[in-house]
Amino acid sequence: MQDRQETGIICPNCGKESTFEMWISVNTQQHPEMKQAVRDRSAFVFKCPECGVETPVDYGFLYHDPDQQVMIHYVTDDAQAKKLHEVLSDNENAKVLGIKNAGYIIRIVRSANQLADKLAVFDAQLDDRIVEVYKLSALSTIHKEHPEFSLDTGEFVFYTDEEGSHKLQILNNGEPFGSIGFNMDAYHKMENDFIGILCDLQHDDPVIDRQTAIDLMKILGDH
């Protein structure tokens, strides 16, 4: 399977067209240097050979880490995302079921922030469903303290700082709004609340987001 393809890009600074190598599938076992390059987004920067100006290039691809047994599909197109969700949710699809039964966690994300969030969550060996429940709780708290923080477009991105502390970056309408610590004791308490309710990570829905957390809280309330 081809993992890269070349495409033409017009530099927004000088207007010259050059080729840019886009990744279709990133396998971190075959290309270990890409593990960090995906995380710091350096792999998705076009540097114009004419004027030297660097421009971020946002596009979809498959991130595949065989060591962590994680597959994350970054999809930018709505129709493609819907079709892929149908395929990955089909319990009668032998190929998909085989990947899940082999221990793989499969996810679909729709933005660079969501991709960064999932990578950091799985790097920390946390359950992304519980992290979403934690974010939902934080959402209400932040809004009460800061009414200007939007309940609709407010967003949290999980990350681990240089000292190894887990945190949530806060975005309001896509703009930085600050950060808060991620309380592991609170996380583990939430995790215990859902014992016996959640299925294995590998066999859950490929889209885990705020709506997932809302649905899980409803299920927890019925227990």
C-alpha cells in the first residue's frame, strides 16, 4: 500500500507552485521518526523552496501505531467520515472485527486538535471515553466561572507537559483560553463509576467525543 503521494501546492507568500509530499498512512513502526513529527505537526508543514516561507497543510490520513495498537483515522471530509464510520461500526465486517479482536483501538477524528488529544490520551494509557466524561464535567465548571466560555464551541485538548503532568488546554471558539490541571484521582473515580457499564475500548464506537460523554452520563444515571 502506498503511504505517501505528491501534490502541487501554491505558496501563499510568493505564488510559486511546488510539490508537497502528503502522507496517506503513517505507520510508526516503519517510520519511527513520524511519531513525533505527527505530534508536533512538523510533518504537515510545507516549506516553499522559492521563498522559504512555511505554511501548515491540513489533510486527512491514517495514523497507525502497531506498538500501542492504535489506529486513528483523521478525516476532513464529512461524506468520507460518515462512510468510514459505517464501515468501522459494522460488526459483520470480518476485516474490521479481526483488527479489533487483535487488540487494536480504532478511532475517527475530524480536526487537528482532536488528533492531538487522542494521541496524548493514548500515550498516557488512559480511556478516551472517561476523559470525555471528565471534560464534560470541566465544561460546566469553566462556564460557571467564566460565562464568556461557550458551552457549544468550548473545547478541551488533553496534553502532557514537559514535567509529565497531565493537563487540559482550553479553547474558546477555537482560540486559546487557558489550561487546567487534569486530576487523576477524579479520573479514576469516574473510571470506577463506569465499571460494568463500558465495553472494551477496542469494541466501542470509533467516534468518541462530547456526545459520547453525554450518552454515557445518561446510561450511568439509569443504573
